[in-house]
Amino acid sequence: MTHITKTATSPQMHHLPTLFYRSAREGMQDFLAQPAVLSGPEAGVLLPAFIGWSPREGSGVYDPVQGLGLRAGFYDLNSDLTVDLGKLEAELQRGYRVLVLIHYYGRTEPHLEAVRELADHHGALLVEDLAHGFYSAQLGGVAGSRGDINLYSLHKMFPTPGAQGGMIAYRNARLLAGQHETAPELARFILNYDWAAIGAARRRHAQAVLAALRELPECGREFGLLWPELAPGDVPQTLPVRIRRGDRDHIYHAMNADGYGMVSLYHTLIGPVREDFPEMVALSKSVINFPVHQDLDPAHIPGMMQSFQSALRAAQE
């Protein structure tokens, strides 16, 4: 009798079927369109109330819901974009088949396990949106460990051809029932990069930018750190800061004019949440994101801080 084989032979052990698409939204739509997922449009999708939209890119996670004509609901978040479990459960009681959880900016949602339990209790499938959290999920964190599927935007992590690319990992393989990936060549593309080195660089850069921001006299008064500490395993896509005084858009344009690649993710929220979630709308108008990607040269961080201070002052004049 053999108790331990010489090599692994089980094809199902830790098997994680993964499909590649031209975009994450394309993969999301492929998922939602399957009868094994939603029995009909009224089965519905519940999403967080902080979802961005832009004229050029639309809304990656909401567009498939709208495009398929599905019932959509929204749950409120805390001011730091973590889940308010009480409000989430209240919305789940309305009956939704799919629950979407977003790990904003790559930060692991701290209530992930409780969200999973609520989804199970109410009979909902859980989608972990890791559009910003590829490395948080792949390099040992708990993000991406509890969803029925995980959703990734590859172009936000790698220099993909045409700045496109999405990936859907099915932790619940029973939901695979006819999906068709559109960009399988991306599997080879991303395997040509050193994920551990990229993740380490992003964490190192984020720590350096955080330390520099904390040293600024304006910290705590004119701006606040939306993500003040990196938990072990978390790898940021960008580092969000909330502007408390002055015009966020002015700071964005001024710093980009100085040569620093700032972004303001979720700068405009999708139409269905603008009226019912004023705190989320206010937050969307005040957040600006510092780059921490693998190409960043730390020698430029002091200059970026000087540009930020100058833009902060000008934004209040």
C-alpha cells in the first residue's frame, strides 16, 4: 500500500481554472451571462456604492451588469472604503444571486471572511474584484481566497499589449459552463514577469511614499492618508490620499504637468449611486492616487512631494 506518492498526481488538488480576456469587464460579462450563475435578470447583482465611471473607459464592473439588463443593487461602505457589514446584510436580505466585493487599491478587505459568511447565509455567489489586487492575491495574502471567482485587470499590473487584459479565476469550478476566453495568449505574457520582484518593488515604493507623506506638515490637516499602514501581504496598485482642503482636480493637473503620474481613480461615480450615497460621492471628489508601480524610481519621490506641496498651496488660493 502506498501512503505517500513520489510526486503529486491529483489533477484536482488546488486546481484553479483561469480564463483570459481582452478586458476584465468582458470576463465579468461572460460569467454573468451563464445560466449556471443567474437564472434570470431578476436574480440580481449586489455591488458596493463606490464604483467609478469615465467617458473613455466606462465602468469595468458595472457595465456588464447594465449591459445584460440585470437587476442591480448597491451597499454602502465606511469612509475608508471597508465594508459596513450591517448595511451589507440589510441589502442582501433583498435577495441577490451575486455579491461583488472590491479590494480597493489592492488593500485586502479586512472583513473578507465575514462577507463570505454573509454571502453563504443568503445564498449568494461571491465575486472578489481584484482589479487592483493581483499581487495581493498572488503573493500570499488572503485576498482572493474566499470568492467563487476572482476578477483581475492585468493592464493595471503589467505593460500588456494595447494596455488591455483581464483574467477570471474560478475557485468554484461548478460555475464553468460554456464560458469563452478571448485572449488566452495573455497567460504566456504574464508568466514572463517576475511577480515576486514586482510585488516587492510596489510594497517598497508604497512604504517610501507613505513615509514621505507623513513627514509633510500638511499631513493630517490639508490631506489625510486613506491607507495609512500596509498589512502583511498587501501590494498596492496606487496609494490613495484624501484631499481635505482645496481642489483635488487642480492638484491632479498640476502634478501631472510637473511630470508625476498621478491618477484619481473613481473620480466620478456611476449614475445609479450618486443620489443615494452622498458620502461616497464626496469621497470620490477628494481622493487622488500616488504611483507606486514597479517602474517608479525612488530618487524622484522628494520631487514628487515638493510638487504635491506646491499644488496643495495653489489649490487653496
